[in-house]
Amino acid sequence: MDWSSLPSLAALRAFEAAARHQNLSAAARELNVTHAAIAQHVRSLEADLSTPLLFRSGRGVALTEEGRHLAQHLSAGFEVIAEGVSALQRSKEDRPLSVSVTPSFAANWLMPRIGGFWQAHPEISLSINPSVSLIDLRRDGFDMAIRFGNGKWPGVSSELLTTGEFWVVGSPKLLNTKSEISLKDAGTYPWLMDLHMLEWRQVVEDAGLDLNTVDMTSLETNELVLSATVAGLGVSVHPKSLVEREVDFGTLKQICSLPRTDLGYHLVTLPRPLSAKERAFRKWLMAEAKA
């Protein structure tokens, strides 16, 4: 379609509304513009088409023959557009809410709690997609994402979900020689680290432990790191939100806390109003994060 050959869409909408109401003021109210704006759009459209479309009739307006034909086609066209938009909106409401999360967050924070959301909102289907890949919400078709960082990502809105406090942890069977262990002491133990989590490594080094001087084993995912830590193969560092349950259960022991206010897990969305499903999931997430 050659859009350059068509008049302004705003002028076409204004004319269609004026023709349907046969009143400029009523058209202005429908489109939330002024009476003068509707009149200007109609005059502009008549000039572009070199054809009179409306004329004054009593307190309103009437259509010329050309105007009547154009109004019929515009009404049909706008109705098709409205039906297409409505169908898309219905389709979006019917499909599951698609959320991208990191595998560690999914396994250690989200999934142990998700039963509460299902119970509270059985009408909302969720599609949870664990991935460490860099995603584009619009391009990849995700409604929301949960990612770790400082929240300063271009083109999206982000809200802090969990604080940036980090815990250095180890298995009680590995740490049974001391009741109190400092970060410096932890440097005498083998270390386990997700090789992709450079920010986590920096947190430890900023706290004063040079990880280049420790016995370090790098693993591909944080799930492997956590499993190896629980098995007593070394100590590791994680956001508090990912390991506090293991510490509460006694399968891991906290060595020390490393507060970081500039980092944390964030709920990431496109900068637009949230749908009802998105608002419900966000509200639940924020409540669980504060619990």
C-alpha cells in the first residue's frame, strides 16, 4: 500500500466521526479534541481530495454525495481495524503469561513459592522460561522477565524485586572445623563459581578477598554451583534470595553477608501499562519478596 498517496489518518478519522454523528461537536467529543480541530481536519481533507464532503445543515452538517461514499468506505475500514485489534487483544488475554527468568532464580526462589500464586489465581496460566540468554521482551514475545543487575537497562522498565545482599555459604560438613568463619577464612577453602556471573565475583573481591589466590573451580551454571556447594565440594557466593531457604533448612551454612545496594533481581517489563494478568503477577511477586 502506498501510504504517501492517502490523506492524513487523523483527518480521515475526524471526517468519519463527523459524518457518522452529522455534528462536529459530537465528533470532537468522541475523539477528545476541539470542535475547531475537527473542522480543520475536514477542510484539510476536502483540500487534499479537491472535493466538498460536508456542508452545514441546521445545527449540524450533512454529507455531499462524494462525502457519503467516502464515509461508508471509511466506516467499513475502521470497523475492520477495530475487529483486528480486538481479536489480537482477546488472543493475548487467552494465552499464558510468558515470563523469562534465570534458571537459578526459577529453581531457588520462584518455584518453591509459585504454588501460592496458582492457588490465588487459578484463572491465570503461566509460561515460565528459564534462560540466562539476553532477551528482547518485544522481539522474543515475553510479557515480563526477572533478571539480575543494577536495573539500568535501556528501553525497559525495571523494579527491584530482591535486595542486593550476598551470602557466602558452604556445607555444614565442610565447615565443621570452626563455628565462626570470616571471608578471609573462607579463602582457605575450595571455591565454586558460575563462570558467567562476573558481577558476583566482583562482589567478593570488592569485599576484600582476591579470588585469584584461592582454589577456584568454575562451573557452567549456578545450579551446578549450588549442588556442588551442598555436596560439600567448596564454598560459593550467591544473592541471599537464592540460598536463604537452604540456610534455613540447614543444608547450607552462612559464612558472611556482603551487602550491595546497587545489585539485585529486578522485574523487567516494557514501558507500557500492564495488563490485568501482569498486574496480578507483579503484585504477588512484590508481596512474596517482602514476606
